[in-house]
Amino acid sequence: MIDQVLKEINWSNGRARGKERQLDQTQEELAELIQAINKWKRWDKYGEYTHKEVLQSLIEEIADVKVTVMQMEHLLNLREEDIDAVMIEKILEVQKQVEKEKVVRG
């Protein structure tokens, strides 16, 4: 868990670099996460990477995305409560889809 002191440091880092730079950085980190996911999908099929390498890559890229998204939320003055409310809606929406899929599969 990230405590409030680390959140403040992260927000300060984002402010120091500026909104445009951090938005670009967030895009870059998201692209790197996509690459890590592709590695995960290929690792056991083609033997290009070890399981440990793939997991480490995913962990690092997810962490990078979380760090930059936290900065983006702060820099764009997005309220955590608003984001949480939409997340709840989306989680429940997917739950409904999963339930429908279970019925179809029987």
C-alpha cells in the first residue's frame, strides 16, 4: 500500500515535470504494459521468456502505470470519489456480463 507521504512525493514529482510531460509519460507506460501483456500471452507458447521474466515485466509495468495514473489524476484535478464511482459501475457491469456468459455456457 502507498501511504499518504508517498502519494505526496509522487504528486510533487508529477507537478515538477509538468502536465504535458506526465501525460506523455503515462501514454508511454501504458504502451509498455501492452508489450508486457503480449509477452505474457507468448511466454509459454514460444518459450521466448522465462515465467519469472514475464512476471517481473508485468509487475514493473503495472507499477509504472499506477504511478503515472496517480500523477495524472492529481495534475488534472480528478476526484478519487468520481473515479471510484465509475469503477464500481464498471465492475458491476462486467459482473452482469459474466453472469450472462455463465447462463449461455450452461
